[in-house]
Amino acid sequence: MPSLYEPPFEKFQDLNNDTITLSQFESTVEVVKTEYGDAFIYAVASNDENAKTFKNTIGPIEIDITIDLNKLSIVIEVYLNIPFVGKVQITKAAGNLQDGITLTIGFPPFVRGSLTLKLEGRDVVLEYSFDAFGLHYAGRIVIFTLP
């Protein structure tokens, strides 16, 4: 889709007349400081009002999380961004927040480790520990607070 932007990137406009300012986009992205750079969390529009979808980027890993707000069920898809190859899905799982879900991730020789998604009070929490491209990433991020 062709687009136009106004320096210094204050406004983006596609030719269908949909305009978004950079500040509007930045307000929807949560930035979490980590040892090897920032982790980004943002909500993705959903067709189902009872579901929330979040994309999380930590280093070369992208984690897509879909939460059914009524049943507290979750689907997690984990991707690895490999230079010169692109995005590769390395695992996918489903479960529920009350029990939590832990994934072992691996795509030798690029990445290995684990991810845990669980409910702590009303907070949906992602705990991660993995090695990717020679760097170690570990931490805990609150993805979303249930209404």
C-alpha cells in the first residue's frame, strides 16, 4: 500500500486517507527495559470483543499471546527472527491462565530456553529465560491486567 510521511516522521498517511501520528502509536506500545535492549508489548486489534491479542518482542523472539477473557484460555505462538531468513515459528501451545503454561523453546543453534505465562492476581505475567545468538535474556513482564 503506497504511503506518505512528513518529516520528521510526525505523521504517517496511506493513500486511503487513514492517518496515524507517531505519538498515537507510541502510546499503544509498552517499552520494557532489558539487559540487551528494549522489549516491546502492544495490543493487536481483535474481531472478538471477549479476546485480547498481544505481540511481545524480546530480542530476536516474537511472542503472540491470545487470551479469551471469559474462559481465561490462552494460545501462545513463538517466532524467531533469523537474519537473512526471516521469521520462523518455533513453537505453539494452548492452555489456561489459571494453571499457567510453560513452553520449552529451541531452534538449534540459534535459541534455547523457556517461557511461562501465568496469572498473578489480575495480572497476566510472562516469565522468560532463553539464550539467543550468544546472548542471555531473562526477566518478568506484566503483559496485561484483567478487567
